[in-house]
Amino acid sequence: MRWKGVAIGVLLCVCLLSTGSSPVAAQATAGEVDVSTLYETDTIDGNQQVRDLVRTEEGGLIALVITSGGRETLVVRLDSSGDVVSEETVSGRLESISRVDTDAYAAAGTRGEVAILTRINEEGWIEWTERYGGDERDVGFDAVSAPHGDTYLLASTESFQNDTEYNSSNLWAVRVDDEGERRWDRLLEYEQSTVFPQGERLNDGSLVITGQIGRELDGDDTDGDTEVAAVRLAPDGDTEWRTEISGVGESEGSERVADVAPAHSNGVVLAGGSNSGNDDEENFDAWAAQLGSDGDVVWQQQYDSDGPTFVSSVVRTADDYLLAGGQIARAGGREVSVRTLSRIDTDGDEQFSTLVPRDRNARETIQAAAWLDDGRLAIGGTSAVGVDSGETQSDGWIDAAESFPEEVDPGPSTWDTQHSDAEQNGEGWTVEDSSADIMLLGATAVSILLLFVPYGGRRLRRWR
């Protein structure tokens, strides 16, 4: 299978696992992983899925649960034992959640035709939801911590695109403050359609954004093939570098990033899938790469398996990384997908790979992962099964995994490694240091700047 065109509404992690790939044998398990259930959705409420989760200060979780056919998102706060502490509904589909301040989180997604950003406090309650976009379709995909409690909203946009015949979507980055006010936004234009933005913050507060872009080989477009575009933006929105990653061996095929995490050195680790070099175009392998803070590819690896495999989430440990996702398998004469978990070192070499089974014949994949305070790994995702009517019924779950084939030390939280004590105390970068914050000089100027942006006179809409 090749990813063709812009599939905005397709799930990042289920796109591979919902295809009609040929039956294959499951990958051999390397040791055992003990799993216990923390949380499950109620199928009586219709199709649901756990889309993302983040660890709280107290060691529990805040999870995004997609409901109502993707029209609503349930924000659920759990303690470390899986008990529900609070839950609140947001209109729209939230895709990603991150800690953005010592006592706040931000989640990115879409409501109708515009991108949305929701700010959530430490107790799991919603502080506000803002909408950002223009006159066409704009889709929020990721929320990333910015300096001083701000948030980088990463989206794909059709409102502010260029006018080339190849383009139908571009990457769009917006920095907003803790009240949802826009500090700046940047359109990252390419001749080919560019979608599915994911990103991560570096130690200096700058942002690395990745996206899926149409691929070129020897100056010619390859039909349906994609590669990874990456951009680094400074905290004030200035572009520091751009680069593209074409996959292992520069062979024809496609790469796609589903998650980005901070590297142990000052760079980022990308994780997703690739079919580059595979004879069977439908046979995607798990794929990961490290991108240095200077934009150079430090390493990239494509991991062979017994069946199509895709990484949905990458999590840092004290020494290396865990990759979580799903793999097409065969059970009871039916084609299913099973959950996978593997460990790679800081050079990308695989240390172990194992399946994480559940007691059902379903299409299952891990959508997100985060450490609990007791050293267990929380994994959240979706199980989809066919029903008698011929339709698909899906439910979400959060499990806790432990007793890995090798000892794994979670290490410090991502928040602690990315944010200095000075910044958390309100020192370091200041709003006045950013050239993009000139808009704060007066309320009238702010109002004007929020209404109009310099993209061919198109109007920027922002409202609650």
C-alpha cells in the first residue's frame, strides 16, 4: 500500500492496520510482558478510542478518548491505579496532548473545518478551547510545549496554501500564550502537499516539526511515495533549518512519522513506518530515526518483522527508547492486528521486540504510551472488531505493562529533561525577547493582527 494524496481524516496509527493486507504469521515473542487493565471504554456508548495520554504531576494520567464518531473528545484524568478522578467533554476531535506548564496541559485537534487547542489544568478540567484557521480546512495534529507556558500548535492548512498545482495542504505552526492569544504563526510551504505534522521541543525552547511530503527521486515525483520533511523554528518563529529524510538506502518507497520524542542528545527521535526497499509495497516495517539539533540525520533504522508493522508512539527511557505500535497477524482464521513493543538503543539498534496480547480477536494497536510513577508503562489504544451487521465496533483501553524481557528504567520525565529550573521559575526567555511579540504593544494592534494575516489577504479566524 502507498499513501496517496492527503488523507486528513485518517487515523495516524490505524491507517496501516485497517488495510486489507494478506494474512501473515505473528512475530515471535521475546520474553513475556505482564499487562493489567487500568481503564476501558463502554462499548454501549458507541465507537470509542483512546487517542493519546500524558503523565500527570502526581503520577497518574490524562487521556483523550474519542467518542461520538470523532465529533467529541472525553478528557479523562486517572490516578495511578486507573480510577477516574475527573472527566469532561470537548466538542471536536483532539489528537494529541502534552504538558505545557508546571500545572497545565494542551491538546490539539479539529472541530469542523478549523484547528482547535484546548488547555487543561492539573486536575483534568478544561480551562478553555480556542479555534484557529482560515476560510478552508485546517486540521490540528499536535500540541508542543513552548517557553513560559506557551504552546506550539501544529496543523495542516488549506486556508493559507500557496498556488502551485501540486499543493493542497501545507504545514502551519502557531505559538499561543496561556490564554490562547496568538503570538505568531508561520506557514511552511512546499510544492508538494504536506500533511500529518508532528513535533517536539528542544532544550532551548525551539521547535522541530515533521510532516509527510510527496517524494522526489532524481528530480521526478514518484507516484504516491512520501518522505519526511522537517523544520526547526526558533522560539520567535524564525526558521533555523529545513531538511528532508528519504528513508533507508534512498530506495523507492514511503516514510511517515507518527510520533516525535526528545533524543538523549539535543535532537529528536522520529518513529513511524517505512516500506522503502521492500518488494511488497503493502509490507510496511517499523521505522525510527534520530535527527540532530542541526538538522543532520544521526541514524535511521527500518526493522524487519514477520508482517506489516507500524510504530505509533516512541517513549524515552533512562538510557534508550521504547517503540509501541501494532502488527498485522492471523488468529483463529481471521486477520487481526496485535500490539507490539520494542526497545532500541541510542544508535537505533533493536534490543528486544515482543507482542503484547489481549484476550480478544480484534484489530488492536497502541496509540500512545507514557510512564506511570511506579515504573509501569501505560499504553493506550483501540480494539476494533466486526459485528453481525458488517460494521466495525471499536472501544478504547489503557493497560499497564511491566516485567519487560529486559530491565527498563524509566528515568526522569520528559518535562524535567526539557525545561530548566530557571524557566520553570519564570526566568530565562521573556516575552519581550521575541521579535514576534511586537503585537503586544497595544490592544488595538493586537485586535488587527488577530483578524488579518499576510497570506494573500486571507482572513485568520480565531474564536471560542
